[in-house]
Amino acid sequence: QVQLVESGGGVVQPGRSLRLSCAASGFGFSSYAMHWVRQAPGKGLEWVASVSYDGSDKYYADSVRGRFTIFRDNSKSTLYLQMNSLSAEDTAVYYCAREVIIQLWLSFDYWGQGTLVTVSS
Amino acid sequence: DIQMTQSPSSLSASVGERLNITCRASQTIGTSLNWYQQKPGKAPKLLMYAASRLQDGVPSRFSGSGSGTDFALSISSLHPEDFATYYCQQSHSSLYSFGQGTKLEIK
């Protein structure tokens, strides 16, 4: 069965960096685009970044562009999010999600359980 | 960027009731609209894609409609397990924005 397991969250000081990982199993990881979505405490979902199946195309939300980098290692079936210059506004649960395209329509059909990032001094 | 606006932000309803949640896009998105359900402490779950296509395993009491800028998620008869927060998401542009959510509570 499809599984996405995030790790790497924790407490980090403002201005510091953190790298999140998402280990995928149960499907052909190298054939799917992947995304990061975050949710601040008590708030809604915010799409963060996406990477194409081969890592060649990447997109970022305005709120993280220039600070966060999404990348993947298909040989390890793992997705990453490198987060630099963190601020309190980045405090959230970070989910990885698999993109699926059915006919012409794109959606996120599988999600991990999330990893909490807390930016605090 | 495409902004997604849901209404209402919250509502109370009873088991067995029918209800609608609406979602409006700031520009036309065709039928590139997804709906997700999220329960406290859990990851979101895909309910519907392409505005009106039910994801595998989702009960038929859920339905979706709309195109262009205005969309709706309907639940024909609320079950206890339906009380959750619902999000719309546009997949028209590569910046996949979500609505702010609609929290459905038991009356």
C-alpha cells in the first residue's frame, strides 16, 4: 500500500535551517510529482512547493520562494524540503503529498501523517 | 495567483441534514477543483477531483458541482463521521492554492 512518512521536524531557532524528508513506499515514486503542504496551528492548508517526477521542474509559493528548496532522490524514493532562514511564520505541520493526474485533472491522492516544525527562540 | 474563498467558514448541522459548502475562485479555473476532508490531527483526504468526480471509496452522499469560478460540495444526508473541516483546492495553475476551510460541527 502507498505510504508517505515525513521526518525531520523539530524545534529550530529563527534564522536557522532545517531539512525535512518524506520516505515513499508502495508505489513507483520516480513516476510521480510530489508536493509539500503545510498547516500552521489552528489554521488552514497552504501549498508550499512541488517537484516533477524527475526533479527537473519545481514551483514554490511566494511565501517560501528563495528560502525553501524542494528536491528528490528517486534512487532512495525520498522527497526533501530544505528550509533556510526560518521564521515564526513557518511554524506548521508539514505534509508531503503525491500528485495524481486522472485524464486531465490533477489532485493529491495520498498524504503523509505530517511532521511538526516549530520556529522559536 | 488564484485566490480561493470558501463559505461559510463554519457551520453547525445535524445528522441526516443536507448541506452545501461553496468555493469561489478569483479567476476562471474550468473544472480544476478538488475537495478534501480533514479530521483533527489527521492528514487531509481527497474526496473529489475535477469538481464533480468522486474519489474511489468516497460515499455517494458526497457530490460536487460547478465550473468556471463557482463550485459547491454537497452532502445529501450527514453521517456522524462527516463532521470535519473541508477544503477546496484549485489545480488550474501550478501554485495549487487552497480555500481557507469550512469547519462542520454537530448541532
